[in-house]
Amino acid sequence: MVRYTIKRLFELIPVILVVTFIVFTILSMTPGDATNIILGNDYTPELGAKLRVELGLDRSLIVQYFHYIWNLMHGDFGISYVTRAPVIDQLSVRLANTAWIVVSAMILCVSVGIPIGIRSATKPNSIFSQCTMVFGLMGVSMPIFWLGLLLILLFSVSLGWLPSSGMDHGLKSLILPAITLGFNYMANIMRTTRSSMMEAIRQDYIRTARAKGVAEHDVIYDHALGNALMPTITIIGMNVGTLLGGVVLTETVFSIPGMGRLLVEAINQRDTPCVLGTLVVMAICVAVSNLIVDLIYAYIDPRIRAQYGAKVRKA
């Protein structure tokens, strides 16, 4: 397992290289000049040319890319074109807000979606099951920005219960963004758990356990749930990357100073170092989450754990 974990960590390197190169290429093809943004009203052709040399923008794309990667290997994310401050400082401030929103949304998805999916699978023909199917269809069909605006109108404007923007009200500030970001994925987790649990409880070993007189609660939670959760864990791991994409809209709707909003502002201002730094951090988060999911697989399924152990012994 240790060797497998180290191998997966090294696989982060090509992911980061591909992400940064694609973004570098796209930003280089966009119209406009970064020196215009930096100098603003003080821009002159002479000052612009001088600044391009200082920033290395007069070099070829490949040279600029490898220069950035070299600095990145030493922990240098570059200097923002707009604020002239280190990008790592901006990321360290914004990352905390984004992490709070994503973690809150993930907790909501898992704590609500999995129990509802299990209950719906054990009572497939009940009114509760039919309602959850409607709820799931609504969840996967509702756009994030539209749901966010509806929640603001209801709970902030009409009722005045919760803040509509910012992170200045403690946990209250997380409720609406977490619901907005997690609602779609909660419905997805619920539907996946329901279908996988319904398939698991039809297996022969479940019928055997019931024939032996095992209590229904133990049949569901001790025998069926372990196998049924495997597809759900996959969805949860994949949702980390999707949540990081959805957080861009969520932070924009609720005016939250997080990484998603920072990315939007950096793209609009053509702040290449800030865009690259944000995407590198997001790529690392997605890759690490996928690694964690694989390790959870090995913990839940002894067959996978034995396979890893066999590979280590062979080596």
C-alpha cells in the first residue's frame, strides 16, 4: 500500500504538467497584452516593451513554460500581474474559504444522500421511494446559479434568516453556499446509492443471510452496504473535481472571496500567474481526492487490499 501510494503521488507530476501547458497555450492565444493591464493608464509602447522584457513575455511560449515549471518546483507560483503580490499569498487566503464550502457541501451530500438512498432501496415501492426519485430528478436537473438565486430570494431577501453574501457571519455564511453547491451532487449520490443497494440486496448471499435468520438491520448494514457503497465512493471521489468546478459559480453568486471567484477575476484580467496557480492547486486537490478514494477502496474491499499486498510481495 505504501508503494502504491507513493506511485500515485508521483503521478501528480504529469497531471500538473498537462494542466499548466494547456492553460499556458490557451492564455497565449487570447487577444490583448498583459502589459496593458499591469500599466493601465500609464501604458506607453516604450514602457510596455520594457515590462515585457522584465516579465519574460518576449520569450517563446516553451521557454516561458519551462521557466514557470522551474519556479513552481521551488514553490514559487509567480507574481500577480494585477496586484503585484505573490500568487501563493492570494491562494493561501482564498483556499480556506473554498475548502470550507467544498467540505460543507461534501458533508451534506454524504450525510443526506447515502441514508436516503439506502432507505429508498429497502422500500422500493413506498411513497418515500417515489418522492426521493422526484427529488433526485430535480437535483440533477437544477442549475447551480439558478438554485443559488432562489435560495437568496427566499432565505435572505424574503425571510431574512441567512446572509446572502460574504463569509462574515460564521457558519451561517456556509449554509446557503453549501446547499447550492451540494444539492446536485447529493441527488446524484442518492440515486447511485439507491440503485447499487437495490442490486446488492438481490444477491444470493443476502438471501442466504436472511434464510439463516439474520436480522434485517444486520443484513442491510453488515452484508449489503459494504458492496453497495463501492459505486457511491467512486461518485464521491469524482464529485470533488466537479465541486471545485461548481464552486466557481457558487462563489460568484454569493460574492465569496474564494479560489473560484479568484479564478474568474484572474481570467477576466488576463492575470496568467494567478490563473495557473489556482488551476494547479485545484488539479492537486482532485488528484489527491482520487488517491484517497483508491485507498478507501482497499480498506473496504479485502480483495483489493490483498491484490496490493501481492504486488508488494512480488516486488
